[in-house]
Amino acid sequence: MPHQISPPSAPAMIVKSSTPSGVPPTQEEISSLMDTAFTAQTSQQSLDAAYALTTLLINSVGFRAFRLYGILDGIRKAAADKKDGSRRESAMNLLGALFERMPPAQRISEVNFLIQDGGVLNLALDALSDKGNVVRESAQYALDALFSCLSPEAMVVALLPALSRYLGKRSGKWQGTVGAYERIARMADKAKIGTAIKEEESLKDLLRESIGKKLAGLIPVVDSGMHDLKAE
């Protein structure tokens, strides 16, 4: 089913306290929500469980939960499950919810998603080539959610290097490669001079300057990819 960022259904809404409690959830609470996401009968139920998990993390221990409970490792394992498309879709739903909600609440989570242990961006890019349409839709949702929520600084120091690493590997499918190029193009579009408020234009200046500095390294990657890609 098509995915919306911040769907309107009640279970998906965040109920965020003004101050996170700092009290760690139990492993049973985390496992229950992840199991619900992975075994849900519908895409929306899976997404609702993913949002519920994200809300629990934001209101308690935040990004620390990724290592404490092995959340990202669990998503990696499900995303690589070649026999079960519903688990692969649910992995993308979980990524999408985390990508959408965690960075605005805790910017340090951008490190978890894009840098630490190689990040998890590659999971969503790889899923763009999945045989299942719902998996591809969920992967697209996750990528769009991440891009829309990243800070300009994270785009420069984390997203752009992660995309370059992905494009530098030769084992990826062409759909993921196209997806990576599209993100670079969107970064360039985002940096275009416009008529936004002064603060936004200052952030665009940062993007333009940083992309310009990295352009020399990007040109060989893009040039090589353009020769390797199919017509699509």
C-alpha cells in the first residue's frame, strides 16, 4: 500500500512527554512491538507498531536503545530475509518510522542511521530492487522520510558520504544505484539559491559550500555509475 509520512491513524500518533523519562523499557516491551511489526496482517498495522516503538524510544532512552536492544541488528536481519517478503516490508516500515521521528527528536540518531557500523541507509536502497511491490514502496517511504528530516549538517557529513560509499560498491542492484543518485540530485536541488527566509538561505549556503568541496570526489563516482547503469 502507498505510504504516507505521519499517517493520520490514531495508533501512529506520537504522545511525547516534554521530558523523556530516561527509564529503559523492558526487553519484553521492545520485542513485543517489533514482533507485532513483523507479524502484522496489514501494512498499516505494521507501520502503527513501528510508530509505537519509535514513540517508546523517544520518551525513554532514545538512540541508546539501538544498541541496548539490538533494534537495528534486528532490522538488518529481517531486511535480508529472502524467504519472507512481509518481514522485509516490515523492516522498511520500522526504518521509515525511525527515520521520520528520531532525527527531529535526537539529532545524534543521524549518526546511528548513517555512520555507526556502516549505517542502515543501504538496507533501504537495496530494497528498491525487491521483487515485492510493497517492499519497494516501504523502502521509498523510508528514504523519503529520512531525507525530509535530516539536518543540513547531517546531509553533508553523513548522508553524502554514505551515498558515495553505496555507489562505490559494485555488488548493488541498479535500482538502488538510481535511488542513491536521486538523493544526490535532491541535495543539489535543496541547495539552490531561492527566496527563503535568511536562516534557510544560510543553511543552503552551507550545503552549496560543502557539496562544492566534495564535488571532485563525486565526479568519478557519478561518471562510473552512468556508464554502468541500464537505460533506466
